[in-house]
Amino acid sequence: MKRINIFTISALLAVIALIASPFPTTARKKTPVRPAPRGQWTEQQAWDWEKKVGEIHGFNAPSAAYPGQSRVEILRKASEYGLNSVRTWIQGSTAQEQIDFIRTFAEEAAQFGMTVSPVLSIQNQYYNRPDEEQALKECEETIRQIVRAFATDERIIFWDIWNEPRYRADEANTYRNMDWIEKMVLWCRDEGIIQPITSSIIWETCFDTDTVSRAWKRRAEVEAMMDIHNFHDYQAAENMGRDLEVTLQKVRSISNRPMVCTECMTRVYGSGVFRTLSAFAREHVHFYLWGMYNSDANWSVKWSRSTYDPFEPMFHDFLWADGDMYDAREYEIIKNFHFLAPGQADPDPGIPVTERWSQERAWKWVVGGPLTGSAIKGMRPSSAPEKYNSIRIPVHYNHWRYERFGFFHNFDEWVNWASQKGMTILPTLVTDDVLDISDEDLAEYVRDVIAHYYDNPTIRGWDIYYHPGEKATDRKRVEGLVDLLFTYARNQYPNQPVFMTPYVSVKPFEPDFDYRASLIHGRIRGWDQLAYGGVSDADLVWKIWSLSDVTAFSTEQPAPEAGWLLSICYRFGRPIFCTSFSGKGQQQKDMLDLFAKSHVYWYTGDDVPEEDIANFKFIPIKTQH
């Protein structure tokens, strides 16, 4: 038998033990495989990415509603509203600090099925250094480390490598910014990252005048390097959506790739949640709203304004600090946002609906107390009664059309006179007397007048169409004009309520009719007692009240019938204006008593004793147990 050397056995056992050992050793540790460098995605690769990730419903830069609110709470709330992504600026002064920030943020967002779009802002650390060569070298090292750490991490939806680079056609920084971005794109590609690379190069709104300048061509060259297109548009719905249309046309002319609007939503410019997201649904644009909670960020007022001063409407943000929605109507469009399929019905109900004031905003406007007004006909300010606190004045299309300068001169006289007297005015713009004029001309007239005075506090409101259908014969045309005038009026985003006074009355009561008992709980009464004239009907009246910021009616009937009509107006939950009523003596006193109990803002063509005006006040509304 052959003798085996003991040292040979020992060596074999050592090798076997090393192979079988459950513990890692330095010799066995694997180096992570670095993804291979890649080029720009093809358009098909970009569309495949969109198909994989689905529609992005995002928001920007989480800001706490109060100091103790955690980011996790904010992300949880965002997910409840259907948001699935968050865009954020990377924090930290070193590459490792920024990597740690992204990792923590991504982990928190992933708890709620949300992705993260990090914005690289580290170029700010290097861009203004005097030694550009050294600055670029350090910038490259940092960017490579950051994107390399997440090269295959699907929680990162895309990289926004430079937010809003400079754009001035005659400024050297425009071209230098583009040169830096071009380099950054190449660095990121070289790291083989699986996420798309993009930059919000196109961010200034309404840039439709420049398509040929050298600066635009340079921007287009760099934009053409991106995997997907990323732009900002805070005025997406302004001018009937023309701003967004111009933006998309210019970007799509560069290449056919998925579109992401990474910053949007400003209500002051008529580009609130509903109008903006409806447009994005039609155009297949992913979105990130700016802001969420009304917070210390003070994004709730427009640029250069202070939240120290009262404001309305909210500029950015869609939640109050307590988590309630600023406008509950916005919930469904955020929650259920989706791209429209070919032939699918457009979800946009139009400006008359989406820009209608919320109930809260309407009540804020009339918080000053009773409005006691005179409905005059054709007087000049010098002869207007001063015992009232408001004057309803008719203005005329023909005056505007044939003597526009004189028209606004006279209007200014009214505004200045009322302001000096501490009064307000309520203009009536259109009646059926001008139906021989085209709808487009009437709409332009309404637009022009409101545009001149959209923020003047002396204007109590705009009664843009008084008694639609009263003298008309074409019902379809009247309804179309109602829609059109609301659209043009609202497209000026006035700081006064916009409404119409419909042509409706109440069937006269029989002497023994118990009108109060007829409206008792459970009895099906109300609209059945209304009467209409001309081509007006219940559908038209309901439409007008449903589109108006405040609910208006007029009456020449006694207080009982007026009260019935008022009870229907009350169902709309908004401030109520009686734009004209008649009555003298006891009938007038009964009417004012009715208005005091129901908090109605009124105008009358009859004279009201000064003592009755002075004593008029709203009576608190109370209900017994």
C-alpha cells in the first residue's frame, strides 16, 4: 500500500474547506459589473420606455405643511391623490451625500409605489469657477459617481440633468450652458444608465417668435440629444391653449419622443389643474404639478407677491395646510388622469366650467356685507343717486364698436366717480337687443371690456348677458352665445365674479296658495312653478346658474313669488344677486325683508327711502333643533 504524504492531505483539506466555507472572503468578493456605455436612445426605445412606465402623474419639491410633517407623510398624501412620481432637487455638498439623499428619497417614495426624478443641481458648485477646465473635471467626477450609483435602479424614472438653463439670444451664458449640458449628456451615457436623460432646456413660456436665431438653433441641437423631451409651461391653457400648442409644435419638430412637462400649474394665468391636465391628456404629455401643500414655501401666490397680503386664487399648490383640497373639483382630474385614446371623448368641459369660481371664492368676494344698489338707465355719474352703495349700469356694444375711445372714457368716469364715493358699479354688457351682431363680435366686445378692468375692485361683478332669450327666436343660437360669452369673459381671469341674469319668473300665486307649505320637506315642488318667456326654458336657466360665479335673478313680482324664485337660487349654494326688482310701499318693504333674511345683494329701479337703505342689514340665518 502506497503511503500518502501528510502534508498533501492537509493541503487538500484546506482547499476543500475554503471552497465549502459559508463566509465571504476578500478573494471571493465580486466587483459590481458596470453597465456598458450607451448612445442616445432611438425614438422607438423612448416610446418603449413610455409604454413600460405608463403615464406619469407627478409633483415637485415636497414642502411640509408644518415643521413636524415628515416627507413620508407628504408622499403618502400625494399617492392618495393618484400621484405616482416626485421630482426633487438633489441635496448635499459631496457626491456621497447626494447619493445618500437620492437613496433615502427613493426608498421613501417606493413605499407608496412612486418613482423619483432627481434634478442634478451640482453644476451650480462648479459653473462659476474661474478655472473652467478644473471645474468641468470635478463636475464630471461628481455626476458620474451619482448616476453610476443608480445606473440600473428603476425607482429613478429619469434624470433631469440641468433645470432651466439660461436663454437670452445675445448672452454668452446661453451658449456656455448648452456646451456644459452637452458634456453632461455624454458623461451620463458613458455610465450606461438605464433611465432616460433629459433637461428642461425649453422652459420660458410663449416663445413663439423665435425659430431661426442662432441661440434657438443651438438649444435645438442640444435638445435633440435627449432621450425624452422635458419642458416647463406655467401658462399651458392661456389664450385658449395656444401657448401649449406652440410649445409642443416646436419641441416635436426636433424629434418624435415622449413629452414630459416637469413644471406646470398656475391658476392666476388660467392654467389651473383642470385646464392644464385636460390639455395634457389630449396631447399625451406626462406632468409634474408645482407645489402641493400651502406651506412655508409660499408658492400659493404668484411670483414676486407675498403671502402676507391676501390672495385669490391660489397660484400653485392644491391642498390647504390641513390637507383639504383648495378646490375639490380638481380631485378627479388628478386621480384619473390618462392619455386619451383615438376617438375617446375629451374630458375638458371648457373654460366656462373649469374657470368658474369655487363656492368659497365667491363667498369671499361678497364678505363685505349688504349691497344696496340702484339700477339706473343711461344716467351720467353726476345725476346718479348717492344714497346707495352700488350702481348697476348698462353699457352698449354699439358705443364700443363705433367710438371705442369714448366708450372707455365714459366707463372710466363711472369707475372714478364710484371709487371717490366709496361705491361700486355692476355693468350689464349684453342683452337680446344686440342679437343682430355676430356672436364673435359680441364675444370680442365682452373680452375687451373685461380685459380693461379685470382687477379693478370698484367693479362689483360682470352681468355679461341680461335675460338671454327674452326677445330671441333662435334658442340654439342663444345657448351658443351663453357658452361663448362665458368662455371669452373667463379667459381674462377677472378678479370679479362673472354671471348672467336669466329670463325666468314664477307663475302667479292664487290668493289661497300656501307657498311656504308647498316647499315643506319631502314635497316635490320648486321648478314646476317657474315660468319662462321668449326662447328661455328650464334647461337654459339651469345652464346659466350652473356656469355663473354668483347666482342672479330679476323680478317684477310681489315678494311671495320673488321668494319662491329665490328659494331655487338658494339651491346653488352661492351668493345671490337680485339685479333688478320693482315695488313700492309695503311691497318694497316685504321684498327688502325677504332679502335681509336670505342675504341677497340687490338693485332696484324704484326709489327706496334713504332710511330703509340705512337700516337694511342681513339677519343671521339660524335653524331650530
